[in-house]
Amino acid sequence: MKISILIISLLLAVAFVLTAGCTQNAVPTTVTPSPTATPIATPVVPQTTAPAPTTPRVGMGTPGPTEFLPIDYMLDFMVQGNGDTANPFMAVTLRGGNGMNLDSRIDITFTKPDGSSQQNYMLPPFYVGQQVSFPCSTDKNRVEIWVTAPTVGKTKTYDQIVPFKSLN
């Protein structure tokens, strides 16, 4: 009795396995488009007016949204002016983080109030105190920092308007 129940159970299991693939929906047939009449090309009259001139970006712009990197790729930065109004410089300093051995590039974009911008970058091997300096305005400057991490890609992690001197 037990052997017959076992054989019936095995046959039912085999039948279920064999018919499981047969319950899929049918593949829809593709409909070939019918040819349509080709429109006749009409000549385009050239415009005699010039397009409106584009105005260049004035000012620093507005800081946009930033993203947090995963904890394994995070880096910490310090952005600070040198305090010398005769020769003003703004420095972006790497202060450390878990991504020091994993991240592949740090891109920094620096924008003055007149709209002129400069780019610079840091490459591995990263170290605490690694620094990039920019000549700057003695008022406010915009700093954007982009970090390239292996699985995340290029991510904007910092975007702020930084005063040249702190209010302390």
C-alpha cells in the first residue's frame, strides 16, 4: 500500500513538472505595418532673422542638491579661505573618510561671483591634508565637489556658497 502511494505521488510530481512549462501565455503575433504614402517634400524658406542671442550665465548660480555616498565611499572636506585680502585663495582640503582607499577621483569646480569658474581634481593615492587651492573673491565663492566611487559613479557631494572670511 505504501509503495503504491509513493509511486502515484512520484507520477503526479513528474506530471506537474512536465506540464508546468505549458501554462505560459501564447506569444502574440507581430503585425507588420502596411506601407503608407510618402509625403512630398516642400522647400523650406530660409529665415532672414537671426536667432535670439544667448546670454552668458551671470553670477555663481544657485547651489543644487547633493547626494550622500554610501558609508564605504564617504569623504570629508574642509573649504576655507586663507584670510589674506591682498592675495585671496580658497582651499579645499581632504580631511579623511572611508573612501580614501576606494574612491577613484575628486573633481572640484570653483565659481567666483562674476561667473568665471575653474576646475581642478585630486587623484589617488588620497591622503589627509591633500589640498587644492583657487584664487578667489574676497566676498563669497561657490564650491562644488564631485566624488567618483566604484559602484556609485560620479556624485555631487558638496555644493555651497562659501564666504571668504568666517564670521567668528
